[in-house]
Amino acid sequence: MKAPDFSYYEAETLSDAIKFKSQDDEAIILAGGQSLLPALNMRLSSPSCLIDISKLKDLNDIRLEDNSIYIGALATHTQVMESSIIIEKFPSLVSILKMVAHAAIRNKGTHGGSISYGDPAAELPAFAVAMNAEIIVSGLNGNRSIAAEDFYLGLFETDIKSDEILIGINYPLVKNNEKIVFEEICRRHGDYAMAGLIAKVKTYQSTIEKLKLVFFATGDRPNVTSKTSEIVVNNGYEYSVIKKSLSSEIDFAGDLNSSEEMKLHLATILISKILKKLEN
Amino acid sequence: MSAKKNITVSFELNGEKFDNVIVPARQHLADYLRGEGFTGTHLGCEQGACGACTIEMDGKAVRSCLVLASQVNGSLIKTVEGFDDDIMKIVKNNFLKHNAFQCGFCSPGMLMTTKEIVLKKKKLTREEIRSEISGNYCRCTGYQSIVDAIEESITEVI
Ligand SMILES: Cc1cc2nc3c(=O)[nH]c(=O)nc-3n(C[C@H](O)[C@H](O)[C@H](O)COP(=O)(O)OP(=O)(O)OC[C@H]3O[C@@H](n4cnc5c(N)ncnc54)[C@H](O)[C@@H]3O)c2cc1C
Ligand code: FES
Ligand code: FES
């Protein structure tokens, strides 16, 4: 299908974009367009105007800071995957991004776009939550930083206010005794997952000391399951016990490819896959 | 600071300069290109899934159904009609040699994606090649011949 009628505004500065957005409730930010344009072509959205921020300068840098890595909102998935800082310090993010869409889409889709869209099936929101990332937004009253876990409020719903634009994400560095492990199940490479899991694991002499589990494509937002993590750390993996615990912790939502019951099963299996990966 | 329904853009398409072209804000690039006669760019899904509309913009493969014509100001655009470089010659010859098309609907997008794969000059297993082209649907060939053509193109450029 074809997109509905809208007008187009190419922002020259961040403050222009913020001003424009604050004055028109129905105007919407256009970054890489790789989620927004499909939604427009399918007529799932009918904004008054697209505020194109894709040509703003200085919003796509990737830098190593004292204890963190900063990724600017407009860094494309390809740029992140090819960054020497990310390859060295965050190899797990490179392997996660390999599962995000296809090369031609990663060439345009942005890190900040994926984080702001808040698609519950997307990998990056879950990664940001697993990493305890800080999300930085800029608005009429200056900048504000939000913990990733508080950023996602519901289905495609985030804490970005009507005058705000996401400008970057700050990820704490992974420590020597920490590991990021990732697994997802999907029918075709590059498709959105039927269920996925990102785990941050702290080990001590090869036993798991602390475990943070964040699921995606399971509910209406990235799902953190702290009770289940505790059970795994203390008692190990037992399919029926874990399944019961997950069903009480996640409000599963089915989609076209998989029912709630199937997602619950897949989520349970994902934990065993992650544990196997850790053993190796 | 004003939003417009018709946007004026200047860009280069297949080596030719297009100056001060007026495009509707809502028009995607694939529709613009096809309207100008560059009908090698095909439209299957208009949601990024099939890959038939893949073109090159500023040196990178992109989906022309997911770029607005109003966004191309200052860009270098190449469609399947505009390639005569050595890498594309190798790729095209191998597609012919292995009969890697039947109806041809997917071919422009496949060629564009293949070019980007081949440019990396990295040996890939057949399984890896399949992952790399997972964003391009072919409803005819069953992919075997396409994988053959890509495999041989990679070997030739390394
Ligand atoms: C076929 C296909 C398969 C895909 N598969 C996957 C997948 O497996 N996993 C996955 O995670 N993603 C997938 N994607 C989506 C892709 O990763 C997108 O690039 C990403 O979700 C959105 O980034 P964008 O820059 O394109 O955002 P846009 O499409 O430009 O914007 C998306 C939304 O976020 C808002 N927005 C964007 N940037 C900002 C900002 N800086 N501040 C405030 N609001 C902003 C926009 O207003 C819009 O509502 C797929 C896309 C396609 C077309
Ligand atoms: S038409 Fe653009 S990807 Fe299918
Ligand atoms: S040759 Fe017909 S779709 Fe590929």
C-alpha cells in the first residue's frame, strides 16, 4: 500500500526539531524510517508531519567513556556493528545486531530509533534493560536521563514526552566477571523473534553468582524475571518449575506466529539454551 | 521552519544529475524511480520484507520502499540500470552462468544484495550466504542456483 498524506520537515538543528515536535502533537520523528515507513505504507499510522532528524550532525557518534560506552541515537545498526569500540568492548552487541533485520535495513535503521520505538519483539530494548543502560532524551527543558528499565511503559509506549527526542544511550561497560549471553528463536534469519532472551551473568569461579534475565517477543515490553533468575541460581534448571515461575512473572501476549502457550514454552527452553552456552 | 507537502530535491541518479525535482512528501523512492522509467527497481511488499526494491544510496544497499523521495537531497543513487563496474560484471556473469533467475522479479534486488556481500571479499559457507540473502525473497529458483552464483562470485573476487 501507499503512505497516507503528510507533510515533511527536514530539521537542521536538534532544537528546531524539539520546537517543532512540541508545537505539533501529531508530528512524528523520522530517523532511519525502517519501522516508521512500513507502518505508514501499511496505513497503521497517520501523522500530520514527519520531522526528519536523519541528517542532524553529531548524533551518531560512538564513544568510549570512563565506565561506559555511549551510542548516539542516529548511529545505524551497520555503523554500530562495524565500530572498533563495539567490536572490542561489546562483542555481544555485534552478535545481537546480526539477528536484527537484514543488511539493507541495518544500513538505515538507527540504534536510537529501535530503542525509542519500543517494539516488544525487538532485541535492542531488551539489551538496554539487561545492561542497565541510561537513555538520554533532550527536550524544551534540557536533557534528562532515564534508566532503561523505567523507560518502557507498555506496548510501543515509552517515557519520551511530547517535546522530547532521544539523543543517545549510555551502556555501563561489562566487567571481567560478567558475561552477556543471547539466544532467540525465529523461523527465518533476520525476522523478529518468536521469543528471545538476553542474560547478564555474573560468575565466581565458574558458578553463577548473579543472573539477570530479560525476555523479548514475550509480552508488551522487555520482561525482567527476577524470581525466575533466583530459582535458576539457587536450584538450577528444571523445565516444569521454571515454566511455572515464568508464567507467574510474565504477562505473555501471543502474536501471529506463536500463541501465549507457545511463547511460555519457548521462553522456558531459552533459559536451558543459555545455561548450555554458559557451560561451554 | 516550515513543513511542506511538496519537496524540492537535487541528487545524482545513475551518474546523471537531477536538479530541483519536486516530489510529494509521501512518495517513496521506489515509486519515484519507477515513474522516471527506472523500472528495474521492483515492488513486492512495500514493508521492507521482500528485498525486490533494493538499490544503492550513498554507497550502501537500502530498501527504496523505505526511503522517501523527499529524503534524497544531495545523495548518490544507483539502480540496477546504473551498474557497469567490474564487481557487478562478475556478479551478473555468474547469475547468467548458474541460471540464477527464472521470472526475474527478485533479480535486481538479489544483484544489489550480492554486490554488497561480494564487496566484503570474505569467504562464506553456503549456510552463511543463505543468511545474508534472507532479506531477499525468490519465489522461483529455490535459491540453490542463486547461492551457487554468489559462491562463485566471492571466489572470483578474493
Ligand atoms: C523487514 C524488517 C525486519 C526487521 N527486523 C527487525 C528485527 O528482527 N529486530 C529488530 O529489533 N528490528 C527489526 N526491524 C526494525 C529495525 O531495526 C528499525 O531500524 C528500528 O526498529 C527503528 O529504527 P529507525 O531508525 O528505522 O526508526 P524509525 O522507523 O525512523 O522510527 C521508529 C519510531 O521511533 C521514533 N523515533 C525514532 N528515532 C527517535 C528519536 N531519536 N527520538 C524519539 N523518537 C524517535 C519514530 O518517531 C517512530 O515512531 C526490522 C525492520 C524491517 C523493515
Ligand atoms: S518492496 Fe521494498 S522490500 Fe519489498
Ligand atoms: S526468479 Fe522469480 S522470484 Fe526469483
